[in-house]
Amino acid sequence: MIQFTMRNAFSNSNQECILLDVREQNEYQESHIPGALLLNVADIETKRVKEL
């Protein structure tokens, strides 16, 4: 298993980053990267595009 954290993902970046998880709610609940925001791809397409 690959160990992935927000800190090591962006440790070389000097910019603020947001990690979006676009999977289904049940997939996110099973496992997700700490600090990732859930924004289901179906919701993006239908009702949440203005938030982006």
C-alpha cells in the first residue's frame, strides 16, 4: 500500500493546496487521505459547479 499524506504530497510546494476527493460517499468513508475534501463528481456536474 502506498502511504500518502497531505504533508508529503505538497511538501515541495510553497502554495496553498486543496485536495479534492471526487469519489462516492461510501468510497470516501472506507478510506481517504486525511484533509481531503469530498466533492462527488456527480454533484460537481449538477449542482456544485459554482463552488469551484
